Amino acid sequence: MEQVTLPEVLTLEETSAYLRLPTQTVVHQAMLGNIPGRKIQDDWRFLKVAIDDWLRSKSGRAVLLQQVGTLADDDT
């Protein structure tokens, strides 16, 4: 079986395939802040490590706080 290596920064299509979700779902959830990603002009980009952390976490908020590194101790 051939092993596929994904880049560190994923496109919308790569993230959709990785999560096995429709691209519309990934965009919608990213716009809501539920999936960590960035819109750069008209294109979405996702850090694979952030997606992996998000999948492992109980809360998408926890991943975002961890990635930013600020307000991590703030429960509000």
C-alpha cells in the first residue's frame, strides 16, 4: 500500500479529504470558528497539526487558545 504524505499546510480540498467531509461543511465550520483555519484572500488554508489537535480535543476553543497561546488561563 502506498503511503500518502500531506503537506504541513493543507488546502480546502486536502482538508476536506483528510476529514472526509464535504468542502462546504469544512468552509462553514471554519467560518464559525469550529475548525481551525485561515482565509487568505479567496483561499482557505489549514495547518495539519492544528487539525490533528482539534480532532483530539474535546473543544475547538481549546485548540484555538493553544495555537494562539494567549488567554489560555482565562475561563471566559
